[in-house]
Amino acid sequence: MSLCRTLKNIVKRICDRRPKIEAKIVSLAKNELLKDRVILITGGSSGIGYSIAKAFLNSGSFVIITGRNQQKLQLALEQLARETNSNRIICQVFDNIDYPKFQSVVDQINSELEKKGEKKIDGFVNNAGINSTEVFPNFTSEKYDEIMTVDLKSVIFMTQAFGKYMVANKIKGNILNINSVSCIRPNNTIYGIAKRGVLGITLGAAKSLAPFGIVVNGIAPGPVATGMMNKNINDEITLNRVLLGRYILPEEIANMAVFLVSEMGNSMIGETIFMTAGAGRLTLDDVSYDYNLN
């Protein structure tokens, strides 16, 4: 975004006298929609992944969260246990760039689950990812490789590995890819290009795995109030550039995730649910597509 446009947005926010928008957090009450399920969530220590883990625990699932930082994972685990009054959660250090090791990580976790008297993993949420501020025509090869490896290549090969694992073990369950509204917008960012690829692999994996009782779907949020958007839980969430007028809450994404991986969502195969706040096909003028050579 150009300096001029940035300054205009700052002045606009300062002068905006409209009342601040607040959103009531509506989370699912304790339920058994995911009773006896065992689900692994990448990037589960914060943001959308954390909210999904919390919703799954409240829905009766055993949950495994992964992330790159052991301390952060442990803190998240302890907080989730307190908030849900559940001890059916473990954490595992795993970086998406290590996707070739994913199958061995799943085997390792299953060994630990067996000791706890739990079933094998039967659900997988591809959530972890990174963003990029680079805009076309100023991509760099290094940033392209970084974003595409984490946000697309790892998703493809972890989905492939988990699908093989489920078929080999005759496990029926779910794979859920957390995508982005960027996947249907003109892709002037590397992040958006990667997310369009995630849309494709969600469709392809769904068609390949459905005959084995494995349901693959996706969720594509618009701007969500998380650290990736430089938002904390207590921040003001008004966002005038989208039709909803505010950021989406992680809890709203989590509610949909519960539906999609429960039996209620089994008739939805290969679908990506767009939770965009109106920042999808309805608006394209909320971000800049200026061709800036500087």
C-alpha cells in the first residue's frame, strides 16, 4: 500500500465519528458432536487454531495441537485445559516446513494415544500458515519459496500423507483445510496464490478420498481478529473496509469447523465455506491493486 493511501486511511479513522462496532462472542455450548473423535490441529497454540481446539474440546473430542514453540504450546495446552475443564489434549512440536516427517509424527502421537487408552487420530485440521506483505510486481524469489512452502506445499503433502494413513488403517474421518478469502480474489500476493492452490487440493483430495469414507472440506475466512492481522483479543474490531463492519472472530470460524468435521457436515464434500465478512466476491476495492514499481 502506498504511503499516501496509508496516511489517508489513518486520517479517515481519526475523523470517523461512527460508533465502534462490538461483536458478541457466541460459542457452542458443551456438546457431544465430536464424541470419541481424535483430531490433530496444526498451529493450535494461537488464533484460529486455538479457537478450533477449544471448540473441539467442548464438543467431546480428544485434541492434539502442534506448533513451532514448545513453551507457547504448553501455555496454550494449560489454558485450554482450564477453559474447557478437559484433560483430553496433548501438544507436539512440529513445523510445517518439516512436512516430510509428518507421517512419522502421526505415528509417534498414535503410540502416545494408545498408552492413554485413546483411539488413533481420525481427523486433521490444516491450519498453520504465514502471511506476506509483498505485493505484485515486487515479489522476491526468496519470499515466494518461503510462503509457498508453508502455505501450500506443506498442506498438499500433509493432506497426502494423512490420507494415505487413513486409507491404510481403514479410518473414516475428516480433513479440514483452513484457507482464506484470498483464494477467490485477484491474486496480487504470494499468500493469495498459495491459498488458491489450497482451494484446488481441497477439491482434488475430497474427490480421491471420499470413496474411503474420508470427508475433505475447507473454510475460507476474510479478515479475522488474530495475531496474523495484528489484532489481540481486547482490541477494537471495527473494520470499515468490509461489509460486516468488523473483523471476524476466531470463535465464529471454530463453530463452523465443529459442524464440518461432525456427522452433521458429512454431506458436504470438497466444499470450501466462505466466511468473508463481505470481503469476497462482493468487494474488491478494500485493498490496493496499484502497480507500484517502487
